[in-house]
Amino acid sequence: MAVPALLPDPIRLSPLEGFMPHAYVRQIYCFPTSSPSAISTLSQGLIGLAQDVPYILSRVVSNKSGTGSAVAVSTQYHSPDDIFSWNDLSASIDYATLKAGHFSPRAFLAPGIIPLGSVPPYPASPAVFLARASLVKGGLILCVAVYHVVVDITGFDVLLKIWASHCRDGSSREIGFNPSWMDRSPLFYASENPSNPPAHASIPKLLHIRTPEELAGRSQAGKVAGSGQKNYQTGIFYFPHQQLRVFKDAANAHITSQEPGSWVSTSDILSSLLWGAIIEVEGNSGPLDTNENEVDTDKDTRTSTLSFPVQFRSVLCKLLPRDFLGAAFLMTNAKVLHRDVCRISHIGTDSEPGTRDQKLKPMLQAWKSVHGIDDVVVRQVLSYLEAHTDMNAEASLILGPPRYDVGGSAASVVSWADQRVYELNWGDAIGRCDTVRLPKMSYQRDPIVLPRVPSLDGDDGGLEVIMSYEESIMRKLIEGPIMRRFAKLRCLS
């Protein structure tokens, strides 16, 4: 196979991309293959991926040009062998045992599974792309890490699609790869539209200056990092589609009767259920009283905030391709009264008039927040950031509205549900992915919705959610009404 084409010039990242997390996003894929050619197939496929997307062989470096982001993608620095490695763990890890335990996150703490350089502290100029394959008895584990300022989770999915195509077919023709997928010009709104300069009188609503609470060390979900050693547990919960669908249909029947034209999606439903579950067991102002009669009192005027990312490829007037290989999302949030979020746990117990409206309010507000991101809102953010490239992305300005109101409660949910990982056929030597996982976490992590699990063997499919909390919080989550009604605990590490 030909040597990957050189990247002739550094890639200028957009100001928005400079505000993406300066960290790797990692995913682990498990394949039930024992083919002796699996590693060579992945290696040759990666060469094909590098031909199509040369920047996977680059590093993230400082941008001294004065335009765009404070960081850029370098000219080619690595070879495919530098960014892809493999090892043999077949003597210590058995695939059948992993599968029987629902691929517990603890198993992926085994040394050698995660690519070197993809965990903090990162090098000064981190590689854009790193991958490591581990042979296990009866299977293969593939861990892929991509630096977030270059690619968001949707772009990550596209990189996997291209790689799988090269492993399967030896080319990306069948998936219709086009170099335009790498065109970042729509993210430079002001320079692309000099005849229509936007006003910059104030900070757009989907940006904010770091608040005193954030400066004091609060996390995105408004919680103060604890001191001392804590025992964190990583849990994976499975939400069957059927139960979510029944609930969604009932919710929409009520919502449309009260507010024609409005509706909620499965994503809105799941995010709000997770929001309610977390707020009920955790609280930010002391223990929450889960007695609904107490929660319903009008004396509680606290606000609860759910923060979440929304990718905007399809909303720009100058559309980004669905397969855009960059970072194109904004943070937004839904805000309702704290007591209304607490009511979510009591859905189905509508003993008082009007309580159903209040219980569905968080879900409807999540839907409205998602649909409030349109071309105008996105252009306001893009143009403001382009006009203020001197602002330190790590210091003062933050994507999204404030994520915490003083005295209130907060949570965040990140969704990878739309990733098509399970649909990818990697060819005869590798096959299809059995599951997507992250390693056990030793810190608090609000929910991440993993890629949608397809229907299989009569199962209608569903959504897996991974989260990490201190042991007592996790126990309350597992025993709480929302998880008991809608979810099954897959595994706990």
C-alpha cells in the first residue's frame, strides 16, 4: 500500500475548536475475533485512513499565526507505526469471561490496554490520534484516543468508519469519503462572510465568563471536588428501548395536548431521568427530602441545571457535512426549579392536579434547549470567538451558559448514542464490535450515554449509560426509583 500523503501545511483550527477540551477522548471496542491476521488488517487499514485523513499523523501544536485557535494541527510528524501499537494479553485476559461480566470497566485497567501518551499528564505537543490493540484469549480489544480540539465525538465516529472501510474493502470508496469532510471554513464565519459582519456588543448566551463558583473549583456539574481518599464506583446501566418508548409515547400524548407543536425525544427522556436520579440522591445543598409532599412545597425556589453538548452540523445555513471531521458542538443547558427535577422520581404517582405537567417540565425544557440552537445562535458564537481570539480559552471564557446557580443543584449528561460503532463491519479478520467501554474511573463522572445498542436475539436494544460516583451515592442511585423502574445494572466496578 502507498505511503500516506504528506500534510503540506499546518491545519488552522477554528477559534471554537480551541475551546474544546484539551484532552483525549478515549473509547474501547471489544471484538470476538481470533483471526491471526487481525493486527495486520488493522495496521494496513490505518495506513489507508492516514491517506484519506493525513492529520491523524500530526501533533497539536501552538498556533503563532494570530488567526484561528491558539492551537493548530502540525504538518505530518508521525508514521502509522508511531500511532498504532499492539500487545498480547491472551495469557491473562479471557474474552468469554469479559463478556460474561458485561465487559466490566475494571477489566480495562489491565496494563497495556490504553495507548501510551493518552492519559495525563500529556506531552506538550500531543499526537492527534493514538490506537492500541490487545490480543486476548478468544478476542481483541481496541482502544482509540483522539485529541478533542481536533475532532468531536461525531468526527471520532467518522474516523472509525473510514478505518473500518479500509480494513474491510481496502479503500473508502464504498462509504463515499470526500476530502471536503475536512473543510473547516464554515467555522470561520466572519472571514467567510466579510460583507455581513456581526455585532459583538455582548457575549452570546451560549458563552459565559467563568463564575466565582467555577473559579472556586466547582466542577461542570456545580460540585466542589472533595478532599481525601474516596471509594468511587463505576456503574453501567442498561435502559431498554421498549420501556423508554412506552414512557415517551405517554409523555408526548400529554405534552401535545397541553402545548401543541412540542414533543420530547428519547434523548430528552433519558437525560431528564438521569438528571432526576442524580439530583435526588446527591443534592448540592445537603440531603434531599424524597418525600414528594415536601418536595412539592412552593417554598423551595432553588434552580436545577442540566448541562449537555449539542452538535450543530445540520443547523448552519452553510451546512457542515454529516461526516465533518472536526469539532462542531456547543454547550447548552436546561433550567427548571429544583423541586420539579425531584418530581421526576415520582412519575406515575399523579395524585395531585397539575403534577404531571410539573414532572414533565424538565424533559420539555431539555427539548426546547436543544431546538434553540439554530444557525443564528451558532453564528453568534463563531463570530464572537473569531473576533476575540486573544482571549485565553483556558482562563475566563467558557462554552455554554453558566452550569450552576448559587444554592441550586446541577448535573451534566453527555450522549454518544448516535455513534454508529455497532453498525461497522471491519471485515472478515475483525468482524463487528460486541461492546463499547471506558475503563473504571477513580473520580466523579456524571453520566455518559454510550453508543446505542442494536436489537439482537429478540432484544429490542437499548442504551447503556456509564457513570462514576462515590460508593454511597452509587448505592442510592442503584436503589432509587428511577433506576429500579427504567434500568438494569449491567456491572459495577
